[in-house]
Amino acid sequence: MKSTALFTPVWRRFRRSRLALAALVYIAIVSVIAMFAPMFAPLPPNDTDLAARLQPPSAAHRLGTDDLGRDVLSRMIHGARVSLTIGFTATALSLIVGSLLGALAGYYGGAIDWFVSRLIEVVLCFPFLFLVLGIVALFRPSMETLMIALGLTSWTTEARFIRGEFLRIRELEFAQAARASGARDARIIFRHLMPNALAPVLVSASFGVAAAILTESALSFLGVGVPVPTASWGSILAAAQENIDYAWWMVVFPGLAIFLTVAAFNVIGDRFRDALDPRFE
């Protein structure tokens, strides 16, 4: 009941924005299509037909074909599954690592806080994209490698948010009451403090998914992301480089998908941040 009571005013403020609702509906539709990609894709994503290569959008191929005669619509649908899977999984890993380290630093302070703070600074010293490239280069490129690399290099924002919130709420009355009752540290951290510290992290998570999808697309475009012939929006764009002068559909449609998806997550995160503020009425 308590969580429902807290969620209701947030949802009421969130849904006032038609743009945010449209973005939420868009993400829901793309997610459903990605989950059931084989049902929505008209053809297998890697089926080649050299006789039909580089055909513009038509009744047979709604979004045209690529340089190997593969159906672009089918590859984009399966690419949505890849891009969203990487985005959500990498963000989830980032949330777990960042929340755990931030909670330990904010709750215990002292040497643990010093160590976590210095670790955050070390990670932030390296440009994000180059750090991910370095990790991917050390291992065999795959979806799993990419998800782990993105998750282990993007946790610093969540860690700083959680640390700051723990420093603020660890001395409040409800936290002191939990300690006085004899509750263990783990119970105080995860049962009492963490639920009250997650709001800014959930906002960050929406932006994190957008950043992960954009980074995966960039890496796949550079040829160090998802290995071929697995379809992803970035790899479809990469295949369009040599045919960009006359195969416009290979650039426009995957580029538009990346733009709309990243923009939708950013709009949701921005509106959710406003909705969490009680002063936003």
C-alpha cells in the first residue's frame, strides 16, 4: 500500500506530459516487437538474395534490401531485440554495481567511502567510449562482452547518487530507529535505506539505457560491437557506408530508429525526474 501511495502522485504528474506518454507507448511497442521478433519479421534476418540486392522499399520489401539482398525491415526488427537487450542488461548491471558500491560508501563512510570515491575518480579519468573499446578489444567481441563492458564502465553515476542519498538519510529518525531495534546492517541498507534512495537512480537508469543503445550502435558501426552477421541497428548503418549515395533507405530507417529510441528514453527520464519532485505540480 505504501509503495502504491508513493507511486500514484508520481504517475499523476508524469502522465500530464503527452510527449512523455507518447515516448512510453513507443518504447512499449518497440519492446513488444523486439520480444517477439520472429513473429513480426517477414523474413529471417540473415536470408540473402543476391538477385534482390539494394532494392528500394517496395511491397515485397517494405524497407528495402541491403547489399546482400537481406530484408532491412527483418534485420531492423531483430536488431531492436539486440539493441534493447544490450541497453537494458547493461543498465541493470550498472545499477547493481553502482548501487551496491554507493550504498557501502554512504552507509559506512571512512575507509570504504574513501576507496569507493577514489575508484569512481579513476574510472572517470578514462573517456567512456575508449574505456569500453579497450575492454571489448581484450576479449572476443560478443553481445555478452559488450553488455559487461558497458555495465562495468557506466556505474559511477549511480554510485554517486546512491552515496549522496545514503549520506543524507542514514541519520534520519527511521534509520536510527532501525539501528536501535537491533537490525543488522544488511537489513538497514537494503530494507530501509535503499528504497528511499532509489528515486534519482531510476531517473539515471532511463538515461543509461539511451546511452547504452547509442554506444552499442556506435561500436557496431565501427565494427567492434555485435559480431556479424547478427543484426543490430549499428551494424545495419555500417553496411550502408559503401552504398550511401544510392541506398538511402539503409541509412534513414536504422538512423531514425536509433534517434527515436534514444530520444524516447531521454524524454521519459526527464519527465520522470520532474514527476519525482513534489514541487512540480
